[in-house]
Amino acid sequence: MNGTLESPAIAQVDRATDSKIFWRLIPIILASLIVNQLDKVNVAFAKLQMAPDIGLSNTAYGLGAGIFFIGYCLFEIPSNMLLHRIGARAWITRIMVSWGVLSACTMFVTGPTSFYIIRFLLGVAEAGFAPGVMLYVSQWFPARTRGRVIAIFMTALPISGVIGSPLSAFLMTAAPDFIPLRGWQWMFLCEGLPAVLCGIAFWVLVPKTIDDAKWLSSTEKLALKAEVGGASDQHSGSFKAGLSDIRVWLLCGVYFAFIAALYGVSFWLPTLIKALGFVGVRQIGFMTALPYAAAVVLMLVLAWSSDRTGERRRHLAFAAALGAVCLTLSVLLRANPSYSFAALIVAMAGIVSTVPLFWNLPTAFLKGATAATGFALITSIGNLSGFVAPYLVGVVTDATGSTAAGMYALSVVAVIGVVLIFLVPSALVERSAVASSRRAS
């Protein structure tokens, strides 16, 4: 009798708590991630004007775009360990303010060397942001809703493309006459400052832990902490365990493959579209927004399906395989620009969708201090491909006069990621989602 009375009450508390947490946390996190992605890839648009202005070859641009990830990776684990000790609110605020200032300072680059330096420092400043957010989300959202929540705020990636592509194009052609700045310089200035504002808002609006959330009742706090299964306990696990777990290293390989495809295409997307015969910065800006708009739809559909079924690996593999096949088709169909662009739209939708789907895997079994280093290690190793892929595409483009070989290579890497997915035991990453779904039903 008691069991039948208590279950509905707990479920009701959980639903109310879900709603409160969502509307209190997701808007500011989503806004911060949008600004983050915008500041990370707006250099792809700046290249259209900046490269001839400061004398950047395709190889030099690829190196500068990718060197961001060297700074990011070197400081990722130390940054996330500090986040774990200091708290998400204070450390993520520091990250956003410092990266915003440095992003705006990109307007001062005068040649390849200064471009490399500012990109490296920007990576150092941003280190710890993505895994820090993942750690924070795992402390607040149970497995039954985590896939959809991650997908919602991961829409920041394509939304930043939908908004940022035409915005960047507009700013690059709308620098005011009374300011002696080139269009690309004006763009960096305007798009860097919002990160500082988001950092301040994060400090004001985000509680450090569940116990610090004044907008939750004591009953709601207890129910939430019980359902997240210890993820909110910052003292659980150990830093060493996150570095020595073979499963974490396997996921590093999966993430490396998908991030290579993501940034290998993203940093060259305006250039790829220009090569199809589209002209004008603003036209390219609007055309670049279309692949990201498609990605918003696909990633939400796949995330909903993944949460509904409790299945993780096949959904992730489908997105990656779709991206690889269509990226190859976008090259093979270049004789017909319309078909090639359509394939590129679907390719980007699949590639971008791998990111939120992937993070359902490590958040299923990494908790506490183990999660802090585990998430950081995955992001660090994975983001090394963010250095390798854009740089190699640049080298290949200068050597061959075409991006075709680079796109083929990125497709192969994505397929390797698909193979690695199925080395992850399904029970490890799907049992928590299924169990939580049964509790909620």
C-alpha cells in the first residue's frame, strides 16, 4: 500500500523539479554555449577578408584555426580540476570573461605569428568550459531526461551557425565609417564582448550545488539528489580513476573522430560554399546558416528517440554514418552545385548531431571527481583533432588546389568513429537511461 502511494508522489516531485531546473539553468547555459561556439568558429568567416589583409595562406589559416585546440588541450584537465575544487559558478565565469576579452583582441592580429599567439591564448582561456558544463549538467539532470537536456543546450552549436553566420557576414560588411576598423576586426570586437556579459550573468543566476538552489524545496532537493544517483556528490570517485579507466580512453577515440569531422568541416564551411560558385560575404553567410538549421532539427529528433528507447550507440552511429556518406557525396556531386550543397547540408546535420548524442555515453557512468577528469580527458584528446583536421585540410588545399581530398579523409575518420562506438558495451551506457525511463513511466 505504501509503495503504491509513494511512487506517484515521487514522480510528481520529479516532474515539478525538472521544470524548475530547466527554466532556471538551461537559458543561461544555452546562451553561454551559443556565444562560445560563435567565438570559436567566427574565424572561418573572418578568413574571407582577414587572409588577404594579413597575408595568411590556406596552410597558415588552418594552423591558426587549429592551434586554438593545442592551448585548449594542454590546460583542459588542470582547468577542470580547478573547476571541481572551486565550483562551476566561479570558474565558468572566469572562463567566459577571459575568452571574451581575448576573442575581441583577435582584431589586433597583423600576421601569421600574432594570429597563432592569440588563437593559442584563446584556447588556454576557454579550457575547461565544455567538460565543466557537462559535469554541471550531470549533477542536476537524471538519466531519463539528460539526453534531451544535453541535446537542447547542444543546439547551441547549430544555433550559433544559424545566427552567427549571417550576423558575422553582416558585421563584416557594416563596420561604421567613424571607426578605423576593417570588417573582420569589427566583427571580432562585436562578437567577443557578449561572452563577458554571459560570464557575469552566469555568476549571478547559477547556484553552486543543489543545496544552494533557493528556488527548490527541501523535498525537491532530496528527490533530485536521490535520482541523479550521486552525480551531484562532488566528493565521489577520484581524479585518478577518471584517467585510468580504459572505457574513458575508448570514448576519447570516438570523440576524436567526430570532432575531427566537425571542425574539419566547420572551419572550412564558408570556403567550401564559396567554391561551389556562391559569391558575396552576405550570401555566403546566409547559405552557411542552412546546414546548421538542419542540424537543429536532426539532433533534437535523434535525442528524443534515444531517450524514448533508452538506446544510445545506434543513434550515435547513424548520425556519424549519415554525415560521412553525405560529406563524400558533397564532393562527388560538385559538378552540380545544388546537389553538392544539399549533400553538404545533410552531412553537417549528421556530424553536428554526434556531439549531444555522444555525451550520453560518458555521463551514464562517470560521477563526481572521476567525471571531472574523465570529461576533461575526453574533451582534451578529442579536441586534438580540432588542431589536426583544419590544419591538414589547409595543407591539402594548398598542395592540390582543392578541398576534396581533405573531405574524403574526414569521412573516413567519421566511419572509424562509428566502428569504435560498438566497442563500448551497450549495458554500460544504456542501463541507466532504461531504468530511469521505467521509474518515470
